[in-house]
Amino acid sequence: MVKILILNAGSSSQKSCLYNLEENQLPNHPPEPIWTAFIDWNVAENEGILTVKANDVKQKITLDAKNKPQSISKMLNTLVEGETKVIDTLADINIVGHRVVHGGKKYSEATQITPEVKQTIADLIPLAPNHNPAHIQGIEAIEKVLGNVPQVAVFDTAFHRTIPLENAAYPLPFEWIEKGIIRYGFHGISHQYCALRAAEILNKPLSSLKLINCHLGNGCSLTAIKNGISVDTTMGFTPLEGLMMGTRSGSIDPAILIYLMREYSMNAEELNNLLNKESGLKGVSGISADLRAILEGMKDNNFQAKLAFDMYIYRIKSNIGSMLATLGGIDALIFTAGVGENAVLVREKVCQPFAFLGLKLDKNKNESSPVDMDIASEDSSARILVIHTEEDWAIAQQCWHLCQ
């Protein structure tokens, strides 16, 4: 058996799981991990909550937010201790896979982590300040606890390396394009997985499909996928561009930043904090970055909550319109990630304006907690899919192939 540990660090969380796979054959569908762990750093200012599930047991552990690297060690201890023990020793782990948000221009596929790869991830921190530091923490924690176990970086940017230059380049002097200031795109692991799963659900070759995948979580992005490859995406040089998100502004007039610097003497760090951590749903609503809290605020007729929701939907709709033009049509619109998979109202409001194109949502199917399911009406001109994204499994698959 091959034991593959996955570390998936988000901007405010750490998801981990352990797969126990056959050496000679991958299963056709994602298996259940034998152990899962989730660290949530949003619950309180100075602490996080580690939730571990294994052996039909669920336990919660409080962590010190001031010492995040140590939290990974505590998390790993639950693999070999107590009621959640699933292996005898951490040395039983054969390979560790990391989701890495930004790989720059250099990496277009899963890569075994070397000092050079690790340094590249660190060098790219300015382009993914909410994520790449957490990836480095995770890699170093594994080095400390597991020594020389093989570690693999699976890059969120890799899937988007196929985007044509005319779609990826910004209209800046060409010298800046040559220096690497282009649209890289993110959430690529999720977008690629959902495209493959959509082809299975539709029982059609991926190479024949035009898809728009809506990855809507705390971070949000859309990707236009034609014949199995990414041809356009909403996130750009960093994960800040594009849609309105939980705490990120998404695209704004860049002159706003110049104005804030001149008129309010804001520096780079203050602007970064404003755009990445204090904007989006959180900033507009004044309530929360969590859409569930926004929806509750709307029930209480909170003006800012309603405004935040309407802005959020508008940005998604307008970007879908742009991608329809890029693709020249659509076979399926896909919703995935926390909001995409669970927010009935979001799917309804996003699909509504495209009825003029014949895209029609089945209300009952939409409200039935769909998973890997077509929720379009029978007479819809294109399918509408809700797909449970399996980033961890996609990473594990790539690790498994590298083990062979």
C-alpha cells in the first residue's frame, strides 16, 4: 500500500488528509481518506481549531495562532496517537503532496520539492502573500517531522499555462510582459478536476466540450475550458484579480490605489491589507467574509449585506458573459467549492440572466443538495452541473504517479 499525505493550505485554513492506496492501480473514483484534519484560523484572533476525523471518531484541539508551524506537528501527531491513530509511525508515510498556489512561469506540472523549488515558492510570496508563506511553513514542518520523505508541489497555476498570450498578457509596455507580469490564474487543480469530472458526468470526451467552471469559495475564480485546456480565467498576476471574494476586492480601477497613496498616504502594506483582507464580502457588508452570514443579514433587511450579495452576483454574471464570448458557446456551466456547491440562491441568481440563451435551471434539482449532478431543466440549451471539487484527491493522484 502507498500512504500519501496531502497538505492543502488556504489563506485562513489548513486541510490535510491521508490516503491509503494500492501500489499498482488507482481507483476510478475518489476514495475516502483514512484520516482527515482541518485547521481553521478564523474562529478567534489568537487561536485556531484543529478538527480531526478518523476511525469514526471526531476530535477538536485548540491551537495557538502565534505558533502556526508547530500546529502542523500537533496535527501529524493525531495520525499516530489516541483514538484517531491510523498508522504506527509517521515513517509509514511514503510521500507528501502540497497544493502550492503560485508556481510562476517555471512550473507547469507536479514537481518533487528540492531546495531550488522551495526557494522559487518563497520568491513568489509577493505574488501570493496569503498562501505561499503557508506552503513554506508546511514544507518545512514536514522536513522537521518526517525528514527526507519525498515531497511534491502541485501548482494551482500549472493548468493555466495553456492560456494564449493575448488572453494572459496585460496591456503594459512589452518589456513588462517579458519580465513575467502576465495573468497566471489560480485554482487550477480544482478547475482541471471539475473539467474531467464534468466529462464523466456528461459521458462525453473532454476534448469536445466548452465549459465554464465557477470555483466559488472564500477565494473565487472562473475558468473557460475548451477541449480540455484553460483558455481564460478571472484571477491574474495574483489571486487578487477578478471576482469579488470573501475578503478580496477582485478587480478595481488601479488608479484607486494611486489616489489612496496620494490623498491618504497609504503604503504598500496597508494597501495589500485593504485589498486582500478587508474588502470583498467582508468589507462591503461590514458583517463577515462568510456568505452564510451575508444571507442571514439579508433576512434582517441589512442594506450592506444586500449590497454585498448583489455586487457578488453581478461580478460572477458579467465574467461568465465574457467567457461565453471567449468560448463561442457553452456545453456546461459548473458550480464548485464551498459556495458553489452549497449556496442555492447563488446558483439561481447567477443562472437567471442567461435564460435568453436557453440556459435553464431546474428549481427542484437546485434545491436538492446536489452533488456531482446536472441541475439543468430537460429543455436547457446547456447543462448546469454541481461538482464536489476534490483537490486533495487530484493532488494524491499526481503523487501516486510520481511514486511509480
